[in-house]
Amino acid sequence: MKATVLNRDGKETTPTMGSYGIGIERILTSAIETSAAKFATEGKPDTYVLPAAIAPFEVVVTVTNTTDETLAAAGETIATELEAAGFDVLLDDRDERAGVKFKDADLIGIPYRINIGKKLAEGKVELIDRLTGQTQDVPTAQTVQHMRTLYPR
């Protein structure tokens, strides 16, 4: 930057700054780098997931087709139930393709994703644990219970 300031003698000098604490930036960067390294060894470059304790949201409820009123209503209900159970929830009910929504949630680093889609006709939602890479079909009525087993409070 080549910034200079005047010292107490009136002479120009280059300021220096030091930081000795472990701030939020270092913690966040460390979590991202650790996770990205794990995914890179699994052949998934440019992928990371944050631990639920420091992620901006613990779970994202993704409505895959917002023009389907049944899916939209189920998404709102599940998001509300999860919030009532104490989870930090992001309801993604944007009018976007499902893949765009999935990628956006991945970029944010949200560790758990619940997809509300075609399986709702069978009374199920798809739950993705991005920390372990496991995907499960969970009965809609047991979504909150299942999240509690994945991320106990």
C-alpha cells in the first residue's frame, strides 16, 4: 500500500500492525482449510463444510420446486419445527433450480441439508449430513428427532 504517517518527530514512517490473538477470521479460515483438505483427499476439490457450532446456519431446508404448493408448505412446516427445536435454520424457498440452491448452501458451508422434493409423496425428506457425506431418507414426521440424533444439543 506504501502508506506512510508522520511520527512524533514529524518524519514519515511506514506503520506496522501486529495481531497476536486468535480471532474469528483465523478460526473460520482454519475450519475451512481443514475441511477442504479432507474433501480434496476424497477427490472433491473446492468443497468444504463448517462445523455446526460455527456455521452461519446449522441446517438448510431446501424446497426443490417452489411452484409446487405441497412442497413449499412442507418446507415451511419443517423449517418452523426445526427452529422451535432450537436449530438455526435457513429456508431456501427461492425460485431457483435445485442445483443452484444446493451449490449456494455448500458455498455457505451449512453442515446439514434437508431436501423437500419428490419423496414427499412417500412421506419422506432427504437429509444430507455433509460432515460425513451420508444421505438418508427420513420420514417427514421424524425430521426433528433425526436432526437431534445427528446434532445433539
